[in-house]
Amino acid sequence: MALNIRPKTTVKLKATAECPSHSLSEVAVRDLVFAIDEPIERDGTNKGPTPTDTAIAALIGCTNVIGHKCANSLGIDIGHLNISAVADFDRRGVTLAEEIDVPFTQIALKIETGEVVSQEDLDRLAAEVTKFCPLSKLFRQAGTVINEEWVSKPS
């Protein structure tokens, strides 16, 4: 008798944090602990990236993971990726000057593959990543413009 096992389509992601100061959050996810903090010039202890830096880093990490999954499903060898992100961030909200609907107005995301890949394949890959990357969707649905540049840059 064959088992018909269906994977869960929705799961709960869990995180907890101890916050010993106004700026430092010691976050626990699974068996990992990491710090989110403010720099010293903003009265933090600089033990980790800021919450906004963490959001941009999460976009990079998600682009890497989903990029490789999509490349595999499309049969495209992308090798290792180098990804950089530059975000235009409207600080008026975090400084309490005024409420801002779209704090990250624009993000320039550059993804470089470590293999020779045609621009046509990179464009197909980029389209798939846009469809499936949850962090990209989160930013875009919040009103952020993400300008992606996919480049084949073998070493």
C-alpha cells in the first residue's frame, strides 16, 4: 500500500528575543542566537546589524536560496552567487518625524553568477525568482521598487 503523504503548505516560523536594552535584541531562531542592534552613534552597542540592515540581508539570503531552487528547476547551472543590495531608506519614520507608507522606496539588487549563463536564461531565472521569493514579494507588495540586475560573471 502506497502512502499518500502531503507536505504541510503552511508552517509557523518562530523566533524569540531577550532585549536587555533599548536597542539590543538577542534573537533565537531554531538553535541559533544572533544580535540585532543599533550602532554606537545611535546609542546602541553595535553587536549586530540594525533591524533595517537585517531586512535587506534577509532579501539577499532569500534571493540566494530561491535563486538556486529556481535555477535547478529550470536546468540552469548558476554556480555560486555574489549578491549586493543598496536600499533607498526613508528615515523620517524611524526618527518619528512622520509616518512613512513605504520606508524602503527602492532597492538595487545585483546578482552575479559564478558560471557562464546566457542573458536569456538569466532573464527566465529572474522572472521565476520574482514569482517565488517571499522576501522579494514582501518588499514589492509594500510598495518598494526592486531593480534587479542578473549578470553572468564567471571567475
